[in-house]
Amino acid sequence: MHLNIAKEFLKGAELALANELYRVAAANAYYAMFWAAQAALRHVGVVREEWSHGGLRQTFGSELIKKRTLMPRRMGDWFTDAYDLRCAAHYLASGVGIKETRRLVRHAAEFLTKIEEVIR
């Protein structure tokens, strides 16, 4: 279920990017990663009904990158960068850049692919 939600958000990010809706693309790319991270954690038995943004990122890093080494370190960095860009998209009048949003959507797609590999 969580991975399907992640895929839906990624599709939204890709559609938004194609339509030059950069704030929407950045936010949806982050939420794709947010839900995918939950799916990966559930796979290893770390289940919570609700996650804070910071709590999920911290647990993703400690459980899947450091403790179990299932995910490469760069994925943790990408997840943090995605959160920062999502915040900029939502709260800063200056918004987000085209280049960084394109990169984020690419990273989100790679993030989901890697998590699918880990889960299967």
C-alpha cells in the first residue's frame, strides 16, 4: 500500500514537472520519497501509524543506511534535500529552481526503484 502511494506521488511529480509546475513537482517528489521510506521501514519491521518528517528521515538513516546497510548513504542525503526543497516550494515566495526540481524528481524515481529492489 505505502509503495503504491509513493508511486502515485511520483507520477504527480512527473506530470507537474512536464507542465512546469515546479512547486507542485518538488512537493510531490518529496512525498513520493516520504511514502517509499515508510514502505522500506515496514519491510524491516519498523512500523508506526504516524511519522513526523524529521523522525522518518532520522529512522530511515539509522535503520536502513547505518544499521542494515540496505540503502546507499546518498539516498539519505537525497531524502533530506527533498525535504528542504519541499519546504522551499511550500513556504518561500522565491520557490524552487527548475534545475533542482528536475534533479529532485530524478532522485525520487531512483529512490523508489532502490526501495522496490530492497522490498522484493
